Amino acid sequence: MRTTLDIPENLIKDAMKASHVHTKTQVIIIALKDLVRKSKISELKKFKGKIEIDIDMDAVRGRKCRY
């Protein structure tokens, strides 16, 4: 989708340097994906301590118990 945006040039340049990306389009895509990811994580944090999960992380990760 094509969109015209009025974004400060210095902000775009700083974001391109920080993300090591060479195009304005790619830096905006990365920023939007990061925003969505952080929003989803924030939503998941609401469930912290409210869900009982009985998972053996050693078994999930394929580790053998040392004891």
C-alpha cells in the first residue's frame, strides 16, 4: 500500500542507523512490526500469575536432569 507520510528526516536517518537498514520503507516496516509485537507482549503480561501451567522446561528443552 502506498502512503504519503510527513516524517522528520532526522528521525528517519536516526532510525535507519539504529536498525542498520538502508531504505526508509524497511525502517518503517521494522518500526511498525516492533510496535505490534510490543503491544501483544503487553497484552500477554496481563495474564502473569493468573494461569497455572505445569510444564517441565527441562523436558521441553531436551535437557537431562543432573540429579
